Amino acid sequence: MSRRVADKEHVNQHYMMRHVFVLVVIVLMFGGLVVRAAYLQAYEQSFLAEQGDQRQIRQIKTLSQRGSIIDRNGEVLAVSTPVDSVWVIPRQILAEPEQVAVLAKRLALDEQKIQYKLQRRATSQFVYLKRHLEPEHAQRVVRDIKGAYLQREYRRFYPDSEIVGHVTGFTNIDDEGLEGLEYLFDDWMESKKGSRMVVQNRMGEVVEEVKSLQQAIPGKVLQTSIDMRLQYLAYRSLKSAVQQHKAVSGSAILVKVKTGEILAMVNQPSYNPNDRASMKPAHLRNRAITDMFEPGSTMKPFAVAAALDNKIFHADSWIDTAPGWLSVSGNAIKDFKNYGRLDITGILRKSSNVGAAKIVMALKSEKLWQAYKSYGFGDLTGVEYPGEAAGYLSHYAQWRNFDLATKAYGYGMSSSVAQLARAYTVIANDGKLLDLSLLKQDVEPEGRQVMTVKTAQTVRTMLESVIKPGGTAQKAAIRGYKVAGKTGTVKKSQRGGYTEDRYIAVFAGMAPASNPELVLVVTVNEPGKDVYYGGAVAAPVFADIMQNALRVLNVMPDDISVQQASIIQAGADT
Amino acid sequence: MSQRFILAGFLFVLVFISAIAVVYVKQQSRDLYTQIRVLQKQQDALTINWSRLQLQHSTLTNAAYIEAVARKKLSMQTVSHPRYVVLQ
């Protein structure tokens, strides 16, 4: 028994020794750590901080390309290209002051300004020095500089600059859409930022990739309905007309009849979307869509169509416009001269206000309002372009007699150029109303029948006479094609009435008239005082653009005599 | 006792193999990372080149430029109605 106790004591003593030993070792170790930590904090702080800077784990954002904008044939309208931005950590740059001069020289910037900028933000960890440099150049700039780094970014280029600027719009320096399609389809084209975790050394070089946190995804390509060839032709014609007539502004819009696609949309003045610095707000407006004007005589075909569809008149009805003026509720409606008795075609050909007023007064206000409304007046066109104007068409309950009469020749209401073009596609498309679109359509949209096929065809035939001898727009004629259209010369309204010397010249038309493919509306705002009629100012622009468009699109001429065609056919067969 | 030794020895060998494997995989991941960076840089260079070519292409196919060349250099003219025939 006693021996067992002694044994146990011996064992306990043995363990005790071990305990003490382990305890001492642990205390010594902790003591060592504390002393070491204190030493590091106190004596080697600056050295270690620098070492730490050299190898740090950073989360780096990775960017990807924004989607391009292309035209219907794949031509590039806007593309993002990689560029590098130079950024610095001021503390590191200023540590070796001679670097500032080197940077200034390489970037062609003022040394004083850089110095000032760095001093002012000396404690920042990130200061942009210069953004969007060509990658090769950027590499040369930061070579051997301690504290200058590159950041990959993307810059948007618009190769056709001002020709299609109003359609594309533009982005800000961070590639976010601000105007036009860039704004409207920002979500579609936007790239998704990615990020990865890396260990960087002091030169900003990645030493080790820790992990990829999120893959960057490039944005999607946006295919527009624009045909760049036609856009260019339209731009050129409109620009030369606006210059020739010393006009304030102008717009043209070319629409494909069967689909409602906008093939070309141009405005003057335009702007260069590549150069944000020189943009003037007034030039940024896509006037064809955002600006409203009184459509004037270009409304007459719709007044006629409404009367025909409501069976108030027939295509061969006659109306007496003598003596060339008409008094409605004490207001005078005047014609250019006394045209006497005219048939309905004659009213459109001569653009008789009196005749048109008599037509709508035979119609009820409600019927005319319903018809105009169904042709899309006072409504958005469906393009959803930012800042689109809906136009103004007051409710018929507010119309008095004179208001009704003025609607016949397009006063007392307003429309955008795009809206007017959309309404003309109703006449061109056998009475079907389509939404306009700036995106390429793969399938023909259904459309809504808002005018009978017969009326649309009748009005089209009537509008052909406008271009023929005796009509107001002989300058809109195109050899080889039948053209249907209508002129407008609108007095500009101002507070308290209409001006006497400021006009908008308009021409709206379609070709080839026997089976229209294209609708084109041209407006020239405030042409000079000598020549200002729609038929003299806007019609030649129409003819020029339309002729080229028909040629480029290979549209079959419909005004070559049958005899000639059959001879050629016979010749081709042998 | 000897059984324990065998187990310990076995585990030791396993640990050793695992350690070597870790080193090997780490090395491999470094190699692959170098590769992916090289490829990413290549991709980057190609992207830059591609957008440059796109811009160049659209400059050269610019309608205004083509028209100027066609009219001035090549003395081309627009064919107007009496000079073309339509084959049906």
C-alpha cells in the first residue's frame, strides 16, 4: 500500500516539473512576442509600412467593352476602344520630386499645375492625371515612374461623327449614355464590371492573382434601322440646302413604308459626338423628333382622306373656292389667288385653303378629330427617343367653327417631323398605321388599319398631281419614278399671332407612288426672305435625297413607258 | 506499439505526399496564371487592334470619302434615267 502511495507521489512530482517547464516556455514565448511587437511598432514602423505597400492585396475592377451601335448593314456607328488613364498616388510621386517634370513633359501638361494638383491632394490614394490615352502612349508615360499607374478604360468613338450624331447621341467620360440611343439603350449596351483580387507590388504590377471575384461581361451590340449610305446622302442634301437658304435649322426623316423603320434621320445644325467640349446645347436637339411645328398644308391630304372615308365627298366631287377667300366666324381664310371651281385633286394640287376648309366644315369636328388622332397626330410615334414631343391636337369639344376650319390646312395644332412622316406612311402603306422604330425590325409589324385601302390609294393618286405641271412641287419630281407628296409653307407662330416674314418650308412625300417603298419628310426652318415656299425650298431637297435613296436601294422605276420596257424585255430574252 | 509506429509512419508519408502536392499545385496555378495573363494581354492587344481596324474601315468606307474618290479620281458619274435600262 505505502509503496503505491510513494509511487504516486513520485509521479505527481514528475508531472509538476513538466508543468513548470511548459509554463515557463509559454511565458517566455509570449514575452518574446510582446517585445518583438513593441520593437516593430516603435523602431521599424516606417520600413515595414513601405514593405507592406510593396505587396498588398487589392481588389481590382475589370472593365469590359460597351456594345457597339451598328447600322442595318453592320456599319459601325459607335464603338468603344480600349484606352488607358494615368493615375497617381501623390505621396509616392512627390517622394522623388523630379518625377513631376518628367510626367509633365510626357503628358504635355503644365508642370506647375500638376505640382499644385498633387500638393493639394497629397494624402489621396488615387488621383487621375490624364484620362483616355492611347495604350501604347500611356505605357511610355508611366515607364520608370514610381507612383504612376494605368487604368484600363474604354472610350467611345463615333466614326461618322456629326452625320449620325443625333441618332446615336453620346456617352459621358465613364461610358454611360447621356443622349439619344446611347441613353435609351444604355442598359442593353452597358458592360458589366468584373473584379478580381490580386497581390500587387509597388509598381502596381500584379504579382499574384488571388481569385477572380466576378467576370466582366461586354455589352451587347445594338443594331439600328439606320442605313448609313442613306443617312449620309440625306445629311449632305439637307446641309447644303440649309446653307444655301441661310436657314436657321432643318430636318429630314426617311421611313421604310412596310416596317416603319427610320432609314435616315438628319438635322441641321448638328454636332460632333466625339467632342464633348465643343457641344452647344441647342445643337444637341434631335429636332426631327423633339421639335413641334404647325404642319400647315401638309395636313390637307389627311383632311381629304377623312372626308373620303366618311363619304362626305367623292374623289370626283367639285368645290367652289371662288372668290379665293372665305369668312368663318369673322376670320378670313385666304387662298394665294382665286382658283374658282376645283375638284378635290385640284384643291391638293393648288393647295387651296378655302377648298380644304370647306371640306372639313362639311365634316363634323368629331369625325375630323377622330381621323387625325387615328393617323397618329397628338401621339408619340413609338420610337421612344428621349425628349420626344407628342404634338398638340386639342379635343374637338374645344373647337369652334374657325378652329375646325384651320385644322384643314394644319394650323392650330402641332406635330413633329417624325409624326408627320408616320402619318404619311398611312397613305403610303394602304391605310395601315405603324410605329416608327430606330431599331432594325426582323419581321414586318402588323399595323393598324386606320384608313381604307381605297381612300389611301385615291389620296396617293391625287398627291401625284402635286408634282406634275400645275402643282406646287414640280421640283420634287424624280426621273423614272412616280412621286406623290404635298408642300407646306407655314408661317411661324409667335406670341399673339403669326409672323409675316418667318416661315417653315415643308415637303412630305413618297415614292415610287404606284407602290411606295419610302416616305420622306423635309423641313427647312426660316429660309431666307426671297425664297421660302415649301415647293421651292424643301421639294428639291426631297427630290435629291429620294432619288439617291431609290438608286441605292435598287428600287424598280415605275415611270418608264411600258413600250420601252417590253422592247428591253424582248431584247433580253433573245 | 509497432502497430502505432506503422500508423504514424503511414500518416507521415501521407502528409509528405500532400505537402509535395500542395507545392506542385501551387506551382501549376502560378504557371497557369502566367499563361492566362499572357493570353489576356494578347486578347487585349487584339481588341485594341480590332477597334483600330473597325475605325479605319469606317473611315475608308465613309460615304463622303468614297464619293470624293469616285467623282474626282475615277471621274465617275451618276447614271441618270435615259442611260439605264430596266430588265424585268
